[in-house]
Amino acid sequence: MRRREFIARLGAAGACATVPRLAFAQQDPRVRRLATLLVGDENQNATATALRATFRNELARLGWVVGRNLQVDVRYSGGDPDRLRRNAAELVGLAPDVIVLGGAGGAPAVRIVQQQTQTIPIVLAGGGDVFASGLVKNLAHPEGNITAVTAVYSSMTGKQIELLKEAVPRVKRVAFINNPELSGLFYHPDEVEEASRALAVRTTGMPFRNAMDLVRGIDAFAAEPDGGLVIMSSATSNHWATISTLTIQYRLPTIYASRAGIEGGLIFFGARPTDILVRVASFVDRILRGAKPGDLPIEYPRRFEIVVNLKTAKAIGVTIPRAFLVRADEVIEWDGGSSSRGLGNTAALAADALRL
């Protein structure tokens, strides 16, 4: 082969290797259909809106552009299992290429969707520990039509208790708010018991199925002093306003497992939601290109973050220790809603927090 011809072929191969994936997607004239089924409500706070944009932007980066080669159908279920069931049936009737089940629904929510289809691929975005809940038995090769990028380990609940106690040392009682009809297992009882003993904290569950259950539960829990709440998943998102109002009224510190909930809560601890959504977009991309759910191993979080809302701290009259603020990845300030990162280099903010 002549040298000039060899160089030309080499250059062409290199160009093919660097062509954006969008170019390959454009070669297929079909418009693919993505169904997004959210367990929670249409929560339009700034965090939730930004996360939706992150997901769509990542899909576009991978070559799937809404209005060009991708159609997206979205349904919100408002934390209502019956509404989730109806929405699932409606979306399955549209014959999508893949369903993303978001809003941190757990095994019960997945099983509701699987009652409607056992063939359309389902990607669980966030959610509980799918292995501990029995949803899958093989992490490397999920069975059936389900795969997942989970948001939590079951053992994380012990860490949530620890962080809540560290941020608000007076806490001696902790209740876990959860909707068992949608979220399932977001923690392991043995982990909770171990953390409770080590921290001298009494723990209890607060399962609810509707707003009245939730109000009654928080009212009763707040009748005794030194309480704190763990809000287990965004399957409770349609009740966040109620939770925020009551926790400020009763001055109850809260820790959320959903990043979007921090706007009305005190602390968020969990996986970085942008990381989860980037990986979910990758799963969707691979399924749209022919992969089966069983080809996609279950993924667990690799990075976690702590976010503290000082506006809420001020509203409930607590002082967050400086050492805790230094550890936080982000602090939401009380003067206009701005936020700061890297508090190890922001001594002034930590000092201000001590004066709350």
C-alpha cells in the first residue's frame, strides 16, 4: 500500500472514531419513544427543574434529541399507587421503546409497572436497594425487563441518623417517613438498630398512604421533644410542602434522601442526582441501540454529598456546628437563597452559621 493511501485511510478511520454519536443516531430515521413515569408529583422547584434539564441534555449529548429522533411522554403519579397504575397502563399502550421509572420508587412501584408489561425495558432511576428488596437476584445480569441505577444502599439509613444527630445534637428520637406502597425497602432494620444503639437515639417508622396519615403522624411525633425526621424518598414529594410547614411549626430537623427536597428541609444526604441521571441516560441510550435490560448490570452510587439549608436552620431555631458545615458539599444561605461550595475555605460563612 502506498504511503499516501495509507495515511488517507488512517485519517478516515480516525475521523469515524471521533464522529459524535449524534451522527450515528441521525442515520436511523426512526423516532424512538421514551416513556418517563414519575412516582412523585410535578414538583417545579428549581432543583427538580435543573435535574430534568440535566437528563435531557445528556440524552442529546448521546444523540437523542427531543423533536428530532426522540419523543418523550411524561406522566406524574403524585405518590398515588392507583394513579401510578393508570399512568403505567396508558404509557404501555403507547408502545414506548423504554420506560424510565423515576421519582425514587422502589420495588412496589416497579412491580406495579411490570403488571402492565414484562417485555418493554424498564430503567429504575434512583429508588431503593433493588437487591435487598428482592427486586433482582443477580446484579450483573438483572432478570426480566428491569435494570436500575439506584440512589441508595440500604445501609445508608444508619448514616442519615448519624448525620442528623451530628448536625442537631439534641435529637434523641428519629422517625422515618415513607410510603410503603410505592417505595418499599429504603433501609435495613438491622442497620437502623445498630445506629440507634450507638447514638442513643430511639427510632420509629412513620408509614403513610395519604396526607391525613402524614399530618396525624407528625402531630403525634411532635408531642414529645427532641425529635427529628428522615424523609425516605421522593415518592413523598407531593407532600413536601406539608412536611415543611409542619416541621417548621414544630421545629423538627429533617434529613432528606432526595436532593430536590432540601429546599424545604434541613439536610440532604445521598447520591449526587446528576450522577444518577447521567447514568440513566446512558442506559436509555444503550437500550435504544439494541441492548437488553439483562445486559446492563445494576449500578449503585459512587459519590455522595451533604447539603445543608441554613434558611431552614434559622426557621426552626437550630445552630449547625461549624465542623458539620465544613464537611458539607453545599450550604444554602438564608440571604436570598444563594449557595456556597467548598466550605473548608469559607470560614466567614461557618462563623455566621454559629450566630443563628
